[in-house]
Amino acid sequence: MYRLPEHLERALTSAATIVTADPRQAFAVRLAWNEQHHSLGHVVWPSPDVLPLSTWLARMWARAASGDEPAEHATLLTTAQERTLWEQVVEDSGGIRDLLHPHGAARAALNTWQRIHQWAIDHRALEPVATEETRAFLSWAGQAIERMRDHRCIDPTRALWRCPLAGTTVEGSEFVLLGFDCEPPSLSELRARLTARGLQARGAPGREPQAAGAKLRLANAEAEVHAAARWARRRLERNPDDRLLIVIPDLTQRRGYVDYVLADVLDPASLLASSTRSGRIFALETGETLDRYAIVATALTALELAVGYLAFDTVSHWLRSPYLLAGVSAAGPRAQLDIAMRRFAAEELDLRELSTVLRRTDHAGEKDPLIEALGRFAEKLSTGPRTPAEWTVAFSDALKLIGWPGERPLDSVEHQTVEKFHGTLREFATLERLLGRLEPAAAVRALRRLMEQTAFQPETGDTAVTVTARLAAPVLNFDGIWVSGLHAGAWPETPYPDPFVPWQLQVAAGIPEASAAGMLERGRRILASWLASSQEVILSWPRRLDDEDCDPSPLIVALPDAVEQLLLPSSRPYAHVIHESAQLERVADGPAPSLALAAGHVADARALVLQSLCPFRAFAEKRLGARVVEQPQPGIDARTRGQFLHRVLEQLGNALEDSGKLHRYSLEERGAALDAALRAARNEVFERAHRWSRATIDLETERLRGLLRTWLEIEAARAPFRILAVEHEIDCAIAGVPFSLRIDRIDELADGRRLLIDFKSGRASARRWYGDRPDDPQMPLYAVAVATPPAALAYALLNADGCRFEGVSAAPAVAMGIAVVGDWPAQLRDWRGAIERLAADFAGGYAQVDPKRDACSNCHLHSLCRIDELRVRATAVTDDE
């Protein structure tokens, strides 16, 4: 259990009031007190009066308001109200357009306001030495004072100087300020006033060192984390009751890495998929903001979806959340719903469009209870402006309609997070007189901002190892402390003077952050507190950081080296332990089942294209159905543009019939035929117009109209031809494989020969048709599949590079861009041989991982075929040889 320092235990035993610098310290003291009584076998014990300074001030202010104090006491602003007031002041100021981040400016100005009042700097003293930044702050401060006067309220920092004490204290009782690295004049004044009323008001006394401390140099920051984890494991193996503190200054930035290393070394079972975060023997104190928790993010995304557009990826992730109605029981069908809706969804969606898309899917979306609930959810939030208090009720009721926070029982962390969410909602309700009546979108934005500003750390109970980012004095005793990252460039910390206050005034007031001397003194105090809080203190620094050599902090240079700590026990990664304990099963890597065992399977041209690029990819995509999950893109996607082009050309082909009719058309008639084809194709392809705006479709139509005008000129310049078929379907069998093919167009030339045409809106080349494994065997397949052998094959390219034919033929004068092949029958035989070999391999189940050059760069199956592992193995064999 946590260890209470003697002075703190005596104060709690005497029923003292303990006021801490922040809520986490208060929680730690209360937990240690309760654990101590529990370990002694006590059934009941007095509750300690331990609370953070902000809560104590609010309690005193509330007591005075309800007691005999004068009625003219102003209302004390909450943290949320104070932030909102300053944001409004900055937003309403004339220079708001010059600020890149007005909310950041408001936070900085509020910090300055709090600092100058904590350190007794009169803001009027800033005027004679004001810089441009200072003048901006003074303007904002004047407006803030005026607004607080109008609202009859006061901010907490100024309220501390005039905190009402009459009738709220007992003479002789003890009052302790705990966890403050330094005592600004506002706290000194408070202690003096309490002492004058007969209280024993004091700060935390200095303590004698328990440890001499030792320094340790490690290779880098990662090595420090691993070493600290192994040190903690050794301590806990010796004594499971030890309570340890690990300080990692950049914990917030490296939270994921630190969490994984500590879990791997201290609690490897927690890495398993079936484990939960509750019950872990270590806790990370990162102080993430409330909006970063998944359960809160689900609620905020739902509200934002109801009042505006969100990116498809955000909506997709939200739809599969377990914190929605039937989010767990319908997880599988809802994932299928997500995949299906990608065919219809735009890059950005609002709630109305999402509901429409979900209803259009092929997966019987109407059976999902969430879809019906979304309609009621939208209605709840569709009214006009309301006050924050009214929005609080509406938000809470609306979230219940979509089943938030989910159907399964919440674990401890989730339960605390939901409680904090509701508490923040209640804070939002208190902003009524500052924000007035808000439209739905403005209300959701204000709530989101409040969640982003609310730090939250779930209470984890009595954990063996506490990991924190704070370089601060511990309020409790620990059995061991490890502080990392103490190189000369990081500690003592670099001064960060307030940008709105002249530096000389800050130094004169004694603000530690304003000067190197102040930060050095703070560093010395914190080091002394570490040494006084544990019998073993290890202070480490990295030898190199970001390719630069690091020296130890000057504060730890004189400490002895921790030579014995270099013998830390090694720790093997849990993943390696599991892998080495596996019982391997050998399976013969033979061919896949042949198509004869897959009754009813019909191949298409894509099957042979993939078989040529990589046999495994053909098997995975065409036999196993391993397809890429579609991703909505900005604007009209390539597939839809291709469909639009083919539909227009189909309409034109049916209308023109032959080159003679094209020649007989005047320019007006040719344009009318093109417009008719565009209208018909547009109505067919873009019938789901909700996915794209009308302006986007109009732009695509105009783009295609321009291309097709050029294309009709190219067609008119050709030798005479007749269009035999458009979108011609062929069913055939090659090497025993049934194929179903669709040829874009078949033309009959003047001498009766035939030209096969495939329209392409992207890039393509006839050079990819050759070899035993052609890069693109689609056109050779068509040549083999048709009953009457063609005399020419060609791509008709219509793209940003222009319009042209590219292909080969048996004789000249087919069209510009179509080259002549000397021995056409031999070429047809070569193509037939290549196509039959590919078809036979596909039918016979040949599915080796055998990609052609560069085929992997455009493939999505790396994790399934494990090509990278094969390459690593091949490289290792080569190195051995």
C-alpha cells in the first residue's frame, strides 16, 4: 500500500484539513489513508478532509453564501466558466482576425491573469512597461473585469485573496498545504489569515533524506524505459508489497510505447486480447483530456454527426463502436454494413445521409435497431436555439436513444469516464449566462471544446507501480523511485517566462518559471523531495538523444554512480516466450483445390490478369474473396468515372451504328447525339445523386463531353467501319475453365475483318500483352475467346493525356496508333498458348507466391501471402551462402 509520511499521518489523525495542489494528489492521500486503516483490520475510520485547493475554495465560498456572511459576495466562477469568459473576451476583441489560434490565446491570457494574481503583480503596473503583447493582454483583462462585474462573479485566483473564513474554521485545528513546489504570495497570505484566526496553518515541512540517490547512464530513452521496468520487476519479485514511482517526463508523447514495455515486463498477461485494463499492477498518470477516451469520443461523434458533416473514416469507426445500441451483439452484421455502405457513401457524411446510405445497402440494414434509432436521435437535436442547460438535457436524452454507452456492463475505467462525461455536461449547463442561447452546431462545438479542456485520470486504486510525467515533489513515500530523462538539456527545466508580462516584473515577483535561477532552485527542491520520499532513488539520463550526446544534469553530477544497477536482470519479451513455446505443425504446401471441386465457378478476365501478376493473388481474390475494402474518395472515384464513360460510349455505339452515319451527321447533330448519350448515362450511373453534389456531376459531365468530342473526331477520321456489338457478352471455356467475358466493342472493317476495342479511362499500353506471363492478358484473352478470330486489337484511350488508339493488327489502315504485326497467325497462336497456360494453372490450383516484378507495389495481400517474410528468409539464406 502507499506510504504516508509521518507528518501527514499525524495531521490526518488529528483531523486536519489537507489542501493539495491538484486532484490527483488529494486522491493519493485519501487512498493511502484508507489502505492504512484497512491493513490494520479496521472496519470503520474517520473520513479524511483532503481536497484540492480549487474544491476547498468552492466549499468555503458556498458556506459563506449560505451562512451569515454579507449577501454581496460575488458568485465564484467554475473552471469551465472562467475559460469560457476569457474565450469570449478574446473572440470579441477587434484583433481576433490576427490570431491563428484564438482559443490558445485565450488560454495563455487566462494563465497570465492567474499568475499575476498568485504572485501579487498589479495588472495596472504593467502599463508603463507594456509591450504590444502586454497591451493586448491588458485590453482583454479590462474586458474580463467588466464582464465579471456585470455578471456579479469573481474568478478563483482573486477569490483566494478574499476567501471568506468567518464561521467556517475551528480554532486550534490544523490546516496543511501539500504538494505545492513553491508558495506564491496568494497562499502565504491565506496561511497568514488562517493563522490569525487561530488555526495551525502551515505548508508541508522539509524532510530528512532517506536515500543518498544514485545516477545511471543508459544508451537512450528507450533503454531507460526498459531498465526502469526491469528494476520495478526485480523490486516486486523481492517484495510484492513495494510501492514504486517511475517518472518519465515525456510520458504523454510516448504513452503507447511506455504502456507496452511495462506491460511486457511487469504484467505480460495484460497484453492478451482477452484482458482488460482493470487489475493491472501499474498505472500511467498521463492526464489525457476527456475527449480522447473512446467511450466519450463515441458520444461526441454522434452529436457532431447530427449537426454537420464528418469524414467517412470517422463515421465508419463510430458505426462499429461497442458503445452504441447493439454495438456488441450486432458487431458482425454492423461490420458487414460498414463494408457494404462504402459503395454508396461520399467522402463526408452527415446523419441524414448516413441513414439514407445504410438503408440502401444490401445487408438488410433496416433490421439493425441503430438505423431506426438514428431517426429519433436526429429529431431530438433538430430544434432551434436553446440554453446550455436545455442542451444538456437534450444531449443526454438523445444519447440514450442510440444506446450510449452500450449494452455490455462497463468496467471500472469506463464507468468513471461516463461519470466524468455527465459531470462535464453539468458544467456545460452552468455556462448559460455566458453563452446565452445556442444553435445546435454551436452547442456541440462548445461541448466538444469543454471536453478537450477537461483533463481526466481514472482512479486505479492501490497499484504497485505509479508512472507519471510530473517532475514534482511526491506527496507520499515510496519504496523506490526511478526518475528518467535527467540530462543537462532537460533538467533543471528551461525557463518559460510569461509572454504577456515584462520579464523584469516576473523576476522581481519571484516567479520560478521566469528565470534560470528560479528553475534551478525548483529543481533542487524537487530533488530533495525525491531523496526524502524513498530509501532507493535512481536518477537516469540517456547517453544519446536525437543523434546528440547528452551530459547528466548538473543537479545529479555529484551523486554516486549506480554501478550495481548495471546488473539489472534481463527480460525476454512475452511474445518471444509464447512463440518459443509453440508446438509447430508441418503442413505440405501443395496446390490449392482445383476448379473441378468448386462447382459453379465462372472466371472473368480479371482472374487471368491476377494469375499472370501473381498466382497467389488470383487464388486469394478470385477463389477466397480477399478483396480490398472500398474507401470513399474526394470527388467522383475512378470506377464510377469509368462506368460513366462506358455507358456513354454504349449509348453512342447503339445510336451511330457505322461510320457512314457519323459522317452524315452535322456538327449540331453529332453534338445532340452526344448530349442524349450523356443524359441517359448520367441518369443511370448517378441515380444515387446524394453521394455527389450536382455541381460535381456537372463538372464530370463537361469533362467527359470534351473528351468525347475529340473522340468522335478520331472515329470520323478512321477508314469505314460498322459497329457489330457494344458491351458484347461471351461465354466460353478455355483449358476447361468457364469464362464470362464482356467486350466493350466489336467493329467490322470494310473488308469484313474485325477489330476488338477496349475503352480505357486510365493509362494502358499494348506492350503489356506479350510473354508467357503477360502483364495484362485481357485483350489476348478476348482474341482467343471470340468465335471469329479478330484482325486487330486496340485500346481506345480517353484520359487526361488525350484520346487515341493503341494496339496491333494484321494489316495496315485500321486506325492511327494501331501497329502492324508481321505474322499475325503466329501472334494469335502465342497468345492462345499463354492464355491456355494461365487458365490451366488457375484451374489446377497453382497458387504459389510468385509475383512479377513490381507486382507487390500495388497489392493489398502482404499480410496474407507473407511475401516480406519470404524475402527476409531468402536474404538470410543468401547471406549464409
